[in-house]
Amino acid sequence: MLNSLKGLLVTLVSTMKGLREPVTRQYPDSGTVFGHEDKPTPVKDRFMGFPALTWDENVNEPFCTSCMVCIRQCPTQCMSSVMKDNPLHAEGKSDRRKIVDTFEINLNRCILCGICVEVCNFDAIVMSHEHEMSAFTRNAVRVDLPELLEIGHKFQRETGWIPPTQRAKAQAAQSAQKGGEAKADTAAAGTEPQ
Ligand code: SF4
Ligand code: SF4
């Protein structure tokens, strides 16, 4: 009898929890059975939305040098770009000799594979959280450089994005420091009197 009541209680608690925080939802509605919430559908940190370009806050310019690597590797050939000489390099303010002049992605053809992000050596492109860009006409969602930078900038702000190469360097320095400390501990233990 007691065990049956316990089982019933577990079922009731999980049902109430499911009503308050549903695991699935009717897209694009957000909210619960207790009320509609007028806010975008939340996504998880690891969610891969449309690709977007990142902004280098230190130099105040895009990270992208328009090197064409991502464009050559894109399986659907939906990207194009043109580079130009970087005026900030001439002024001694930037290390980038070349910089992106124009960039376009035809998001209708993008399959969100993330290859462009994998192959970029300059931290210049991310899979953003943007996913609500549907349109009624074919080829309507072609995004240009300003729009790609705007989506990327929003993603950087909202996620506290750190350039992957910087993050890798910080992690390597941390591991080196830990390794040094461990060696010092071992050496100190070896010199202690028995
Ligand atoms: S996003 Fe990266 S790989 Fe693509 S053109 Fe720009 S710098 Fe090159
Ligand atoms: S996510 Fe894949 S398909 Fe989309 S632009 Fe990047 S490489 Fe191309």
C-alpha cells in the first residue's frame, strides 16, 4: 500500500514538473500550459544555428581576412567573399594585412554542417544561435557582410565568446603551470628526510 502511494506521488510530481517545464514545445510558441511567453525559443549553448562572422573588439575590425579557406571547403558552395588591403594595417593598428571587403552566405543552401568553422584558422566564423530566418521566396535569405557581423556580434555578446585560439593558449598555459607545480611537489617530496 505504502509503495503504491509512493509510486503515485512520483508520477504526480513528474507530471507537474513536465507541465511547468516541458521538454518539447509547439514551435514557435513558447511558454507552458500555464501561460504564453512572448520570447524567442531558447536554445542550448551547443546549438548550431546559422554561420556568422565575428568582430575583433581589440582592433575594432572583423577577424575575417577573406582567405577563402572556408569558401573552398563548404560542401554546398553557398559562400562567397572578396578581400582588400587593410587600411588599419597601413596605419600600424592591425596585424591583418588583408581584410574582408564583402562576404555573402546563401543561407537557403547552408546545411549547418559547421565545416567553415572547423577550417577557419582566424577565429573569424561561428555557428551562431540564429535560426529563425525563414522566408517565403527562394534565395531570399542571402546575408551580406554587415548582417553576418551583426549576427556574430550578437552571438559574441550573448555567450561571452572567447576566440578558440585564445582559449586554447590559456588552457595550455594552465596545464603547463599545473605540470610545473606537480613536478615541484614531487621534487620537494623526494628531498624530505625519511
Ligand atoms: S571566415 Fe575564416 S576561413 Fe573563411 S574567409 Fe574568413 S578568415 Fe578565411
Ligand atoms: S555550415 Fe557548412 S554549408 Fe553552411 S556555410 Fe558553413 S560549410 Fe557551408
